[in-house]
Amino acid sequence: MRWMWIDRIVELMPRQKLVAVKNISLSEEHLHQHFPADALGAAVPVMPACFIVEGMAQTAGILVGHAASFKEKVILAKVSRCELFGDALPGFTLRYTATIQQLDSIGASTQGKVELIDPSQPDKPARELGNIDLMFSHIDNNMAGTEFPEHNFVFSDNFVTLLRMSGVEIPATA
């Protein structure tokens, strides 16, 4: 995975729940290309919804991968539900909470909640931004006859770095 849409893991309950955060910065190039200025007004830099969904996929995917010590190649199979209730602007923090609903050798289903935190108002609670439910496949168990590389190409060096920086223990084989 080349692009990381989460910055840090802040809570991990193995096989149950993972919480991650993403700080949205005005210096992120994609924000300026999402809603350009037009005749009605100035540009409004917002975090594109597809990247918010990908942030949840990375959060939930790490939770599912961690359940089997990152031995399985976990890929996103389906977005079961995606509801976003507003925009995420620069200067805010996204908090992703993923919980496992079902997990077996074939894959997993997860339920996700996205919240928006305003760091300028630390006493104010996070605002619910949306719900994103996902399904994952363990491709080595589901793609009969298809050859994949032995190494786990899903959990790349970037993910390993994120896990280590967040204090998550990972096996030497990941």
C-alpha cells in the first residue's frame, strides 16, 4: 500500500476493536483538487469521501490481519454500508473505530464508525461523521488455483512502520 490514510493506532483490543486517527493537514495535495474554486465562491478543501473510506479499510484491515498475526493476505472484498454525514476539513482529526462482527478462515466483516475531532475545542466531544461497514477476504483461502507471492504484500513496510510507531507488537514474519 503506497498511500497511508491513517497516522496512528491509538487503541487495539485483539480480535475485537481497533481505533486509529488521521490528522487532516492543509498541506495535503488532494484536498486542493477536490473542490476547486468556481464562479460561486472560493475553493473548499475537503477530505475526499473515497479516502475516508480507505482510512476505515486500512483501520479494519489491520484489525483483521492482526487476528492471525498478519499471516493471512487480507483484502477488502466489499463495502457493505457507507454513510457520511458531512465534510472533513483541514485542521480536524478523523477517528476511525473498527469492530469485528464476524471472523473465520474465509474472511471477516467489520463495523466502522468515523468521528470528527476539532482540536481547537478539546472539551467538546467528537462529532459522528459516518458509518462504514466492510467485508474482507483471506485471499489465500478463497482464490483456489490462483498463485500469490509467498510474502504478505498486503501488509507492506509502511504498515509495519505504522504498527511499530503505534506500539503494536508484530511477529517477525510480518
